[in-house]
Amino acid sequence: MTHRLYYEDATLTEFSARVVERLKWDGKPAVVLDRSAFYPTGGGQPYDRGWLNDLAVVDVVAREGDGAVIHVLAGPLSADAVEGRVDWARRFDLMQQHTGQHLLSQVFFRLFGWETRSVHFGATGSTIDLDPENLSAAQLLAAEDEANRLIYANLPIRTYSVTPEEAAHLPLRKRPSVMGKIRIVEIDQYDFSACGGTHVGHTGELGLVRLVRQERSRGCRRVTFLCGWRALN
């Protein structure tokens, strides 16, 4: 099992570790480390990129069963001791999009009672699938304004673990199906989500939210949104 450093500090980008396993993953060289700050694809959030020593990390996967984080590399790694560096620009962008999704999902629920059915984080835009059949431009503008108001409020965001019994007393938007300890991401009494992803520390770090498109998708309304630098650009 890999000790996942991003749970302790999502802003950590450099770390030291030791190789505990070498393997092939989809035909590419890969390693498992005793500890890592690299986030593997999961919960809709894409994986981190970066480097182990001077080798590029081209994919990061969480192996089922033993909790190992597999770092897929551009070439073979011979060293047993490594220095890891996470691509911060990519990590922070994904943190902004993921936290922005939590905020927007709760905004849509509080303003209109709409549940989030699914989410997708893309390279240029991210989407939330909501359950109403119709969604007006005025409603989109109201949600965007409210989300940006909460960004300017700079609400603190906390992460912590609870038992299933404790989670039952929290106003979670979606009940988790996992057993054992549950990781909670809380936007200061506004939103409570069971989530293993990386997030910013305050809503102010989102900078800006923009809702740029809506369309029908599988009986839902799909809203495309941009956060942070994406929205500014």
C-alpha cells in the first residue's frame, strides 16, 4: 500500500520515496513507491503528471486490492531512491475544477433542488449533469452569481475522516458506498461531500466560475463550467 501524501497536503509537489515494486503497465515501465504525492485517476478527477528523478510520469493508477499507486513512466527507472515532482500547474487546475464542481452542485441544489447525477472533468471544460428537463438562462445566471458570491466570501475548505456512523449525521449530497473510514470534503458548513480528490483550501482560490453551455444529455441537463484560470482565459 502506498502512503498517499496528497491526503495530508494537496499543495505538496516535491517528495522523496523508495521504489518497492517494478512492473509493466499496458506495456510501459512502471513503479510502486512507498509514498507518493501523485494523485491517481479516481472519482472523476484525472491523474497527476510530473517526474520521478528525470523520468516523466505519463499515467498514475490506483491498483485495486492492495491500495498501491502505480506510476507509469516514459522509460525504465533503475534507481531505488527517487525524488518526485508533481506538475503543479496541472494539479492546481484540477483542484480548482473539482472544488468548483462541489460548490456548483450544492448551489444548484440549494437554489432549485436539483441533484447532480454525474460529473466529468475534461482537459478544456468540465460538466455537471442535473436532473431537470428544462433550465433557463436566468437560472444559470443566478447559479453563477451565487457561486461567485461564495468564492468572494473565501470560505475555508476542510478535509477529515469519519466513521459510517458519523457520516450518517452529516448532510451529504450523496451517500457513499465504501466501507470503513470516509473522507469528507467540507466547504464551511455549506457543502459536505464524501470525496478522495484534491481540493483548494479556500473558495477564494477558485478565482472565478463561469457557466458556458447547457445541453440535453440522457434525460438530464448537462452544464459545462470553467473555474479559475480556465474561466479567466
